[in-house]
Amino acid sequence: MSRRRGAGRIARLAAALASAVFAGAPAAADEIAADLSQHLIAITSSFTGTSVVLFGATDGPGDIIAVVRGPEREMTVWRKHRIAGIWANAESVEFRNVPSFYAVAASRPIEEALPPDAAALHRIGVENLGLETTAAMPPERRTLFTAALIRQQQRAGRFPVRVEPIEFVGERLFRADIAFPSSVPTGAYSVDVFLIRNRGVAGGQTTPLIVSKVGVDAAVFDFANGSAAAYGAIAVLVAVVAGWLASLPFRTA
């Protein structure tokens, strides 16, 4: 029942959004309007993952594709080789523009909504991320390590394999649940929403989303990163004191 009431509230919000954007608007008005149920994901010590509702409206029939991107970072992928009977890291490739999180939602399969060149142009789908390496290398080696990086991120839950469904209520209102795992990285995210018509992008909108640590966890995180030497010294001191306290019951008079 509560889920139904929540869906009803989202539908009413989307309807109000559609009315505000489209009712009486000039011909040059945007063809799509979208928003999120929240713009901040607060990570605390009890955070186990969450979901955010994407909702909105269009000015008529069409398909919707949404892409969630986390902040980009550098990432190194290692390849193991058997050396003297032991598996060890032997070669690596460093990528410089890897999204810390990447997820897609769509109202129909992407390959049915868009041709491959259009999907590549707008970087829709992990195969179209356009990942760049810090050093030049043969295409086949780049392809091998790119596939390994994507598999690694998928296993970690940061590149969800499943394309989340976007549901329409009538021809204009749409909604989708975007899931974020407990390991979601912090930072400034973007949610790009595309309106698809005649197998082409007819309109779009970008909505921001912030993932941030809050409370004591945030203070400890900031202190550890801003004062690494002091944090390390305190950690060592705490470990020494804890070891000494643990040994007291075993000491003889």
C-alpha cells in the first residue's frame, strides 16, 4: 500500500512538472522535463545502499534513456602471469577517465531505440564510454584491458549490468528506480535523460546528484585525507594501546 501511495505521489509530481513546463509554453519549450526524488545520497556507517526515483514528463510520445555517471578518476588494471609457478601482477594499463559509477535506465532495449552510432555519440552503454589510456598502445591490447576494467567494475557493482526499466504512465509521464549499492563512491554525479524519437535524440536534460559521507564518518574521512601523517600516528598509537590493554589479563604479579 505504501509503495502504491509513493508511486501516486511521484505521478502527481510529474504531472505538476509537466503542467509547469508545457502548459501554455511557446513552441521553443523543452520537449522533456525530469527530476529526482532526492539530490543527495547521504552515506553513514549504517548505509546499505539505496535507490533514487527518476521521474518526469515529455511533450508527447517517445522513448526515454537515462544515464547516471559518477565523477571520473584514474584507474589501473593489472594482468597476472605465471612466473616461476606463482601467479603475479606482470603488466598493467592505466586509464584516465573512468566513471566511478555508471548505470543506464531505458524504456526499451537501447539497440531498439537508438542506432549504434547515436549511442556511441552520447556515450550510452559501457561499450561506448570512450575510455582513454595514459599511454599509446595497439588497439587489441587496449580492447583487452578495457574489457577487463569493465568486468572488474561490474563485479564491484559500480557498473550495473542490468538496464533499469523506465515505465510510462500514459504517453507523457515516466518514472524509474535507480539503485545505488553500499559501495557507491562519493562525489558529484550527473543524470543525463534523453528523449528518443525516430531512433534519434530529440531532446535531453542533465540533473545533478551528490553522494556524500555525513556525520562522524565524514569527519574521520576528511581528517584521514587532509592530515594523513597525523591520522597514521594516531592509528598506530591506538593499536599499541589496544595491544597493551589486551595483554593486561595475562600478566602475572
